Amino acid sequence: MVPPLITTLICALFFLLSSFVLAQESPYIVTYNHYLEEPGSLEVEYFSTFGTQRAGKDFHAFWMEFEYGATAWWTTEFYVDGQTTFNDSTIFTGFRFENRLRLLQREHTVNPIFYIEYEQISAADKILKEVEGHDVESDYAESNAVLRCERDHELEFKLLLSSTFKGWNVAVNPITTKNLSPSEPWEFAYAIGASRPLALKALPNRCNFCLENFVAGVEMYGGLGDTQSAGLHDTSHYLAPVAAWNLPSDWTLRLSSGFGLNGNSHRLLLRWGVSREFSGFGEVVRRLFGGRP
Amino acid sequence: MTSLRDSFSIGVLFAIGVWSVAFVGARSAAQNDDALHKKNSSTYLALKDAPQKAREKRNPFQGDLEAAAAGGKLFDQHGARCHGKKAGGTRYGASLLNEEVQRATPGTLFWVLTNGVVRRGMPVWSKLSEPERWQVVTFLQSLGPQSPKTGTPGPVR
């Protein structure tokens, strides 16, 4: 039972945050481009991944993201992950804290962003936000009771390289991850994406179904081995058509169906997500701390 | 024991998150009018950073009322929070009715929109497509008291 005071406060917060802006979000679920959150804006996102599992039970993994634009060159994010393995259980699997920093002030042909993430997750985490090193489908075949016993503390680094030309965005993310346990090797991975809005010119009227609101593309991601055993053997890879629908009411819907490209991959990762951007969140915080309107 | 440690870690990270938001919010609160003036001035200075080649770019939608209206819609969605509903400026973004902005060539405005003024808080807007950025430029240039480009007085909405 939620106390009425808390309900009222939550409603008041949403009311205060009622001056929204349209999010112009990319359709990628795994790949990052170089666009950061607008300063002072908070984006709240929910994502689901339904995955098939050979020699095990299918699952539904989910995560919440809170993404805040601290400045025009720094975005910080907090994730909370969980999953349901069908005919097994539903568990909380960990959290992630990430930061993205814009390295160059202006727009260039290729724009680099430095990404650093700390994650504390269990081996039962199945959101597959990154597929790294020698991650393969059989890693997830055990029951939740077994998988959740292994807990990982990892640091993940990415260089987000992204370019936009003639409406097309192309993004390439080399990834390296270090499990903070000293015996664990550095793992490598990649994510590549390309996308384009369905229309490049905006219509003068406000509309939900204008082509300019839809972005479609494709992304590919997978592991590249680790420092002890680099290469493509025992790695999994996915190809995923992606689409996003940016609504004028500040909601964004994303859909992606990832297909495993080899025998080590899940056959299908069906993902969808919904997000809403709250512009002026920083201003609300400032007012809470006594700033002038 | 593990769950206790996890809970503690989550608590610490949540506290860091709250602190970060509070820090940014509080820092904004510390801005006074002088700082705002300085910020606006530096934004206008960014207009001078545009390279000659960029300044000379022609607006493909020059004088196009429909493009100005579409640009107005995009401005409402993306720019009004910082620059104000009527583009007159707020504590977060400079006035776009100012002479410096209104006198700038379309190419200069397009360049600033594309590259942002990142250190001063204006993000890059290249995530809007090139035609959309030109539509915003067309809208901004229609805001002048008597726009020679469109021949219409005041904002086109």
C-alpha cells in the first residue's frame, strides 16, 4: 500500500515536469551514437528482452534506465536490471552506472565519445545489453538459483564513434570489459549500427504518424574474445533490425528483433522499449534547493 | 552478507546520483544576472567562430513560409525550453531576437546549430537532419521585426 503522501508527491513531480520536449531518439538498443542527453533533461526508459534458450528455458529480461544530461558534454545513467526465466523465477540481477563524455567540442566527420560503466551484476543477468568476450547461449542455460550465486563487478569502456551524413547515422562501438577479479581477462566486443529517419524534412503541423517521427536501422553486435583467447571462436553475434517512433508527446517506442548469427547465439532476442524525456528536471531540482524560478 | 554489501553499494551509487543532480542544480542556482549576460555574450561570440565557407552557405528554404512554420514546430520541440517560447532567451539560453543573431547569415546560424556551443551548455543539433536544421534557421530569420527573407512581420507560426 503506497501512502497517499508519496502518491501525491509523485503526481506533483510529474506535474512540475510537464514542460516536455520531443525526444529525437535513435532506434539502437545496444549501439550508442554520439548524441548525449540534453542538459538538465532526465530520460526514464524501460526495456524488455525476450530471448529463446536452447537446452534451457526461455526468458524475459528487463531493465530501467535513468539518463540525465548533466552538461552538454556529459551524460550520466543509472540502470537497474532484472529477469524472469519461464518456469523458474523472477529475480533482480544487478545495477549499472555509466557515464558518457563528449571528447570534442564541435561536430566532426567522426565524433568520439568516451564511455565508462561500472556494473555489479549476477551471472543471471540476461538483458544482453552487451555481448562480450566468449559470452555464448549455453552460459544462460542454468537455473536462476545457480546463476545468481556468481556475482561480477566489472568496468566497461567503450569508444563511441559516430557519424551523421545525409540523414544517415553510422555508429561503431569498440568495447572492452574488465571483471575486477584479478584472475579474469580483459574481454572485447563490438557494436555497429546504421539508421536513418524515414523523412528528413519536418512537416509544419504537429503529428504522430508523420514519417519524420520514425527512424529505422540495423545493428550488429557480438563478442571478440579476450586477452587469454582472442578471436571469433566461441563467440556469439547478432544482427538486429531496429525501429524507433518518436511521438510529439515525448514518448519514444523502440522495437528490435535480434537474430543469432551462429550456433553460439540465442536464436531470437526480441526487444522493445519505451522512454520518456522530462526536460527541465535539473531546474526542478534547482528549485527544490532554493534556486530562483 | 552479499546482499547487504549490494544494498550498501546501491545506496552509495544512488547517493552519488542524487549528489550529481543536486550539484548541477545548485550550480545553476548560483548563476546571477552577470553570469547570464556573460553566457549570452559567449553564445553570440560563437557566431563569429563560423568559418567563412560555412557563413556563405545558402539556405535552400529561404523565404519558404512552410519551412519557417516547420522550423517553428521544431523550435518549440527542441529549442523553446532554453531560448524561451518566443525565442527571447531564458537563464539557460541566449535571446535569438538579438541583433547579432538576426544579422547573422543563414549559413552562420546553421553552423552554430550543427556544432552547438558545447562548453556553454548548447548541445550539437546535428541529430536533426540537414533540411530540418535549415527549417529552424528559416524560422529564426523570420523572427526579425520585418523579415526581408519572408516579407512577413514577426514570427511565423
